[in-house]
Amino acid sequence: MGGGAVAKRSRSPSSRPARPRLSEVRGRQRSVVDPALRGQVEALGGEHHILVGVSYDHTKFYSGMAFTGIPVGAIDLANPSYDLAFGGREPMGLEQTDRYETSAIYVQDQARYGRLNLTGALRLTRLKFKEAEQGTDETYTHLSPRIGATLDVAPGVALYAGYATAFRAPFGFVGLDTPEPETSENVEGGVKLALKSVGLSGTFAVFEQTRNNVPTPDPSNPFLSVQTGKQRSRGFEADVVWEPTPAFSLLANYAYTDAEVTEDNVLPVGDVLPRIPKNSGRIAARYRVLDGAAKGLAFGAGVTTFGARQDTLPNSIWVPGYTSVDAQASYDVGRFTLELSAVNLTDDDAFDTYQYFGFPVVMPTQPRSGFVTVKARF
């Protein structure tokens, strides 16, 4: 049960009407089975690790929501007082009844030929997909291949490349044509490090991922959709851990992501996909006391940063980026661990981006906060 959706202005610039909403999930059942067999053989001049398995997943889901849109009052966000009555319970008006049944068989071969490692996999999936409210009752069969290679060029240094495909059901699709699964292709390559002599490990990678059959408004009927949209993300990622001694570790990661619309009936080609910063990263250090009177004590700190993100599609609003500083300390006593942590130490005002029922929204990030946690191991 919830209330307090924000809508257009009333009474004063900081006052907003509160519209009650009742939502509930009356049922969700899921059954999963995934047995597999592993084996190792010498064949074709190499060592092969074979994996063969089958999987089955059956999910039943129902949700309902009541929303009249009639305000029960107003809240002044500059001086809030959350004492409004929720109002009467309305009958369910927005319902969703889904049935998903997935069965698959898969095989994978990891082969080693000296310094060269090869991976090949195939997965044949059969998906029975029913959405009562959308009138969808389809069965899809899809073959998803995956290949990869790793070449050890020096001790602790390897080059790698990989290609994989995937698909998923067209959730919530409403159109005149029979819905097709959304498919994706991913290509990735880079360098992997495992330099034990200096305590350095990590991955540097470039990637490109493409989504196909993305729903987009039907030019002949704006209330329906067709699956002619395409979206693509490409970029660079670096993830490094330096641990020169068991007592100290330094983590650093960075990601550059260029995510955009490449085909659509309504959205401008080249528009940036929402909620994805082009630049993001984190650096964090941690020190652990391994002996002496303070053995079991550890402390650390980190800095996380996000670049500006689009909040709408088509693009219209940029949400500024932000940087957040955090710190932690912990002490192990037998099977107990006492942890102290703090977030947003500089108490900067910033916003994160979200999507709510298809509408772009923003929410303030956590203010300066501290936490105390006690853990017990049994």
C-alpha cells in the first residue's frame, strides 16, 4: 500500500497534491530445475571440459493496482507533514496475469591447447509466454550461441575476445502483429591481468551490445507498438585490484558507455538512452590489521562518481552527475563482526534517475548517513 505521487503544482510552488495508490501482488509461484553433467576428455590434441545440462523454469505471476488519480490533499514539500488519510480502498483496475514456461538444453566445451583456451556453447530454449491482459499466447524457440578465446601472451597476462547472443520475451507488448522475442548481440575483447608477484589483477575491455526488436510506437496507430526499434551501447571498462600485501588493497574501476537509439519510428536516432552515465568510476582503499593487539581491525574509504545522465526518451532533461565519498571500519571478535559505515561524507545534494510506470523521475541521493551493523557467524 502506498500513496503520495507527485503531480502538477497547487497552492504554492512547493505544494503538491497527494494521490493515493493501492497495489498488491496476490500470487507468485516459481519452480526451477537445472541438472547438469560435467566431464573431462582428451581429444583433437587438447584437453576438453564438457558441460551438458537441461533447465526448466515455470513462473505464475499476478499483480493488481487501484489508482483513481483523485487527490486526497496536498503536501508542502518545503515543510512536509505526512498526516493525510489514505482514503477508501478502491477495486483493482490495473491487473497483470502472466505465465512463463522456459525449457532449455545446453552444451559447453572449454578446450585448452597450450596457451590458447577456447570456449564454445549452444543453448536451445523453448519459451511458452502468456500475458492475459495483452492477449499474448505464444511459444518461441531460439538457439543462442556463445564463443570465446583467451591467449596467454605472458605469465599473468592474457588477451581475450568473445561473442554471445541472447533473447527475452516481449513483456507488455501491445500491437497488431504477433510479438517476437527481443534479441541481443554482445561482442567484447580486451586484456586480463593476474600478476601475483606484484599483487595486481584486473580486466581492460572494449564492448558493443545491440538490442533488436525493441518496441516503438506504430506510425499507423500511436496507441499500439511495432518491434522495429534498435538500441546500441559501446564503450570501455577497466577494473583493477592492487594488493601488494595481504593487509592492504586498492580497487579502481572506470566505465565509458555510449548508449544510443540507432533505429526507431518516433525517437530521434542518436538520442542517448536514459539513466546511463557516459562516465562512471570508483576508487577505494582498505587496510586490515593482521596481527598484534589490534588484530581483526579493518578500515577503508572510497570515492564513487557518476557523470550526467539523460532522464527522458526522447531526450529533454539532463540530470547532473555527482561524486560521493564513503568510509567503513570493522572489528572481528571471534564469530562476531562490528561494522561502522558512513555514506556521502561531504553531504552533497544530488539526484539519481529512475523510471516509474514508464515515467522518468528523480530521487535525492542519501544524505550524510552513518550505520552500525553487528554480524554473527554460526
